[in-house]
Amino acid sequence: MATGHPILYSFRRCPYAIRARMAIAVSGQQVELREVDLKHKPEELLRISPKATVPVLHLDDGKILEESLDIMVWTLSINDPQNWLLSSDGDLSRKLVETNDNEFKHYLDRYKYADRFPENPMSFYREEASQFPAKLDRLLNSTAFLVSEQPSMTDVAIFPFIRQFAFVDKAWFDSMPWGKLHNWLDYFISSQLFENIMKKYQPWQSQDDALIFP
């Protein structure tokens, strides 16, 4: 790799890519960022990861990380200045992320793209998906963040998906009695970290100069 940095294939709005970029940014690791046009995926990505779902991290030793959680652990294992890993080491953390990535994501997709799943009305998908944010709101009555009094990998792994859920119908989301969850979501959305990792870039092409992130 010409830059000497790992290469991160990413897509700005993808919640999996968002959480990977947040972890990389907070850890201070530098990668070469390649923004992917999902309708025209670059051959370089397809060659190293046939499934070509972002994010994908190509390490400089040739290893390929194709899962966002693996990318988060990789970068935070090198440097974890805010103790995100330590705060997320427990059964509750694992169960929350598993629920987020499976049951909640299942209904979130159907709520967001209800016209693609006409077997049920949008309201059904929203009601099913709502069980998870309601649970998170209850958890936030006990601690400032999901599993501790400080932000952790668990919060950052889940936040982009709750953000996506909220913005399907923001007025409805804001009307729900989830005051703690609203504050939690606003904390991350308004953070400098989130602003920094959401900068817009043109889709990468092979002739482009390397873009070093963060």
C-alpha cells in the first residue's frame, strides 16, 4: 500500500461504517479512507471482499476485516484513550449489541423501507422496532450511558442505528416519552467526534490521491 496506512472502505451514511469511523477517530489511528459508491463498487474492494459490504478494512499486513465490530476492536486495542473497550466488557454489552444488530436492525429496515415489505403496515414495523429504544431508555434511568457512567463502545456501536430510526419520522420519535434516550442521542449527534467523521467526500476512484483519515 503506497501510503503505509490501512485502507478503510466506507460509506458516509452506513451505520456500520459510522461506528467504525467513530472508533478509528477516537483512537487516533490513521487510515486511508475510500468512500464507496454502493451502486458502483470499486474493483479493489470486490477483489479483497467479495461480499463488498462496508466497512471493510485492509490492514497493511494483508489481513482483511469485514465486520464493523472487528474494526472497532482492532483500533481500540491499539489505543483506547476514553476506555471504550473496558466500559463495554460484559454480558449486558454483548446482548445489547447483538439485539441491535439482529432483531432491531431487522425491523428498522422494514420500518425505513416499508414499501419494500408490504406484508405489514409501516406502523407494525415501527411498533416492533420501538421495543429496543424503549429498553435503552429504561437502562438510561440507571446510568448516564448504556452500560456505565461514561460513553463506551456499546453506545457507539448502537447510536448510529438509533439515529437512523429516529430520522425516519423525527416528529414521531421526538413525541415518544423517551427523555433519557433523546438526551443520549443528542449527545452523540451534537458531538465534535460525530461532526468530524461525517464529512462528505466524493466516491473514491483509483486515480485519486490518498485521503488520510481522521
